[in-house]
Amino acid sequence: MKLDDTDLLASGGRRDVYRHPDDDRLLVKVFRPRHLETVRRERLRWYRPFRRLRQWTATIRELTEVLKLDAGGVSHPRQIQRFVGLVETDRGLGELVVRKGHGDAFLAPTLHDLVQEGRVDDTVRAAFEDFATWLLESPLVVSDFNPKNFVYARDGDEAPYFAIVDGLGETTYLPVKSLFPALNRRKKREKLDALRRRLDGAGTGRAPDGARTPAGAGIISDFPAAVAPAH
């Protein structure tokens, strides 16, 4: 697959996110050369086996959480970004994910966007509370609650909702949050409370339905945006 610079939607510390050249439903994420150079210089440790996957470590963590839900009988909930597969590109092996949009906006705005632009209203807050309830009830482990990792999406005429597009999975050698569900819920509740305070402190401006189009809004930080700020 050939990726064109004109289709670049977002760049982060780890990955670039492109519009799929043949399917507007999908996004393609590829590692940035600078990130590849960094991880290839890292010293491998025997007690950190995932690190042997180098740049793919975060992807494996995220997929582990998705498979955890699937094993429990929950397949592809809309609250997380859907992973489609891998694809060979002229910029290295890429990751295919389903795009999250919002109305006429090609990419859904992130929670960070909504707060910064004063687009938080009661509908946004209600959608966040629904998402928070779902996340607390799920076994998912979230390592990064950066506001840019959460997008405010809308599918067709359905009600808008929040989804996490990056930051899933354990980052510690011992998976303590997976081993102790009560601890995991407590940590998630604390982080969700912090995000809620950001929303509560935001002014109300124009409705999110007037979301902007592709200038980077709603792209993965890394999980997978259907994406949010790329990393």
C-alpha cells in the first residue's frame, strides 16, 4: 500500500496516522522513523519479554485488552477502537483501525478538543458519564488517561458517545491491575474523576456537532482513532 503525504492526518511521538487510500472507513497507522531508531537502541532485558517486540509492545498490550473482552463474550464494543489488521505499506508495516467520526467531521473530536474549544455541554457530559459507567464495569486496564486518548464519536443518527482510542493495557512488569480488579477499578475511578473535573470546568460553546474536519482532531494518540492523537 502506498501512503501519500496528503493523506497524513496526525503525527505523534510514535506513529503517523493516515487516511486509508481506498477505504474512508479505515485509518492506517505507521511508526515514525525517529521512534523506530529510539526503540532499536534500547537495551533488551530478560525480565521484560514484551520489550523484545520493541515498537509493537504498546500494540500487543492494547490487543491483549481487546482479546480479554472478547474472551468474556464482548466483541468490538463501540467504546474502544476496532482493530482490523496489519498491512504492508511503503513506510513499513502498518496497523489498520476503524475510523471514529462525528457527523460531518471525518475525525471525532477528542475530549481535549472539546474542553479547549469550549464545546462542552450537557449532552457531552451525559455521554461521558455513560462511558465512565461502562469503563468501570469492564475489566479493561487503562494505562494512559490523556484527554487526547478519548474521542467524542457519533455513528449516523445514533446518540454521540465517548470511546478510548489509545492507552490500553498494563505498562508494569507485574500486571497488578489485572490481578487485582478492585485496584483496577479504584485507579480508573480516580482518573475518570480527574477527566470529569476537566469537563465540569470547561465553558459551554458551540455544539460538538459542528465538529471540525480532518486537521488532526480525533486521531489516536496511539491506538489506536478510530483514532486520536498519534504517538
